[in-house]
Amino acid sequence: MLEKVRTADMSARKTYRFLWPIVIFLCGAALGLISKILDGTAANELPAILQRLDITNFLGRFAVWIFLAACIAAYSRTPKRAALNVFVFFLGMVGCYYLYSALAAGFFPRTYAAIWFGITVISPLPAFFCWYAKGRGWPAVILSGLIVGAILSQTVLLLQGIRIAHVPELIVLALALIVFRRKPKEFAVMTAAALLTAVAVQALLPVWG
């Protein structure tokens, strides 16, 4: 059934298949290191644009990581490669973040580390299905809505009077809509799925944002 939604691309060379996860791991590690360094830098020491975007807190929230993981999954060549690529991305990001935290900063927040390592462990499963969001048909449209909805849940408060929760997430939401763009009829269904997803997330996980 899923093969009708999107067909895997098996044309990549073996060298590409081997090197690409390494590149993604290193990118994740670099982002984890940057995130930790910014996390330990006083806001007034950052350039004005980064202060305005509240970049430190932005990287500490989920929206940007959901978006990056969804993009990695969606643009992988097969669903299995999507699962692997997202896993190594989070492994590099989370591992480097907390390794630097423990060795350089002398601080290791076990609770937060457990949450992020838990996300890393389960990430291959949603990544596998995220790959199909760039396919065709209503399953792909619904999957796109779930992804956009997860980001929307961090962007707009829907159960506390409709208002923007975080401005930088608006940029991420706009990019997600571009990546997972659909024809008008499909876009309407995707939007409905996204709204339902965002409301459900905010109702079940009120501290998500």
C-alpha cells in the first residue's frame, strides 16, 4: 500500500549510501555544539539579530528540530534511509550537546538528557513514515498535516486565545508549508489535519511549547 504513495529510489551508489549518514551525523553534531555554546552565552553578547530572534531559546524548543528531521526524512531516497539518517542526525546533535555540556561545562542535566536520548531512540519510526509525506495521495497529505501540525503546536497557542507563542517558529512554519506544499484541495485537507494535530498536542502536552 505504501509503495503506491511513494516509490523508493534505489539508484544511489554504495559510496553515497555510506557517506551520506556520516555527513548528516557531523551536521547534527555541529548543530548540537553550536546550540550548547549559544546556550551558555549571555544574550547581550550575541549580535542584535540573534537577540531579536531569541536564538538560544529557539534552539532549545522542538519546532526547528522537528522541521530539520522532517526535511532529512522527506529528502532521503528510501524510508529505511530516512529512518537511519534522522537517527544519526539526532545521535550527533544530542550526543555532542550533552558531551560538551558534561566535559566543558561540567553540567549534565539528566532529566533533559533522558528526554532527548529517548527522542533519538524512537526517531527512526516517525522518520520512516515522514518519508511518505512527500509522496502522492491522501496518506501523504495527512502525513504532511501531522508534520505541519506538530510545528504549528509550537507556533500558535490555540487553546488559550489564539495568539503567537514564538515568532521565530513562524519562519519554521512557513518553510514547512513550502517543503510540504500541496495543490489547493489537498492543502485544505493538510491544513485541517495540521489544526487538529496542533490542538491535540496542546491539549495532551500543555508544556510542549
